[in-house]
Amino acid sequence: MTPEFQPIVKIPTKPIDYAKQLAKILERNPHMDVAELARRIEKSKDWITDRLSLLQLIPELQKKVDNLEIDLQNAFALAKLPEAEQQRAILK
């Protein structure tokens, strides 16, 4: 892991917060793409893309992900759905 991305202390981070931080890194570094970010934090491109996809969830589902009411694999699948279908998923 490159020095600027090495945490001093590992603090448990909720998935949505982590995704927001990844998005912020990409936003602040316009010449950095997902592949470069993945290389710097020693994760796969798919891992980064999956985490970023959580930001496509509606707020109610984001809260459920952070509260561990929805596991990440299901959250990644739900993030691919339109908002109306995500809303229906909450009602089930």
C-alpha cells in the first residue's frame, strides 16, 4: 500500500462510509481511475467497483447495509436495480 493511503490505525468503517471515501479519492484525483486506486490500496478493480456501487442504493437500503441487515453480496446485486425496484425490495 502506498504511504499516502496507509492508515495509521485500522478503524472499522461502515460499508457506505468506505464507499463514499473511495468516491471522494477518485473525485479529488481526476487523473486517477479505478485501476490505479485499486493498485494503491491493494484491492482488485472489481472490489473497488462493488464498493462504489453501494452509492447507487437508495438511502433506506444504504442504512440497512451499514446496520448489517443486508449482506454485501445482496447489496451489490440490489445496487444494479432501478430505484423503484430497490424500493420494492424494502417492502418484501
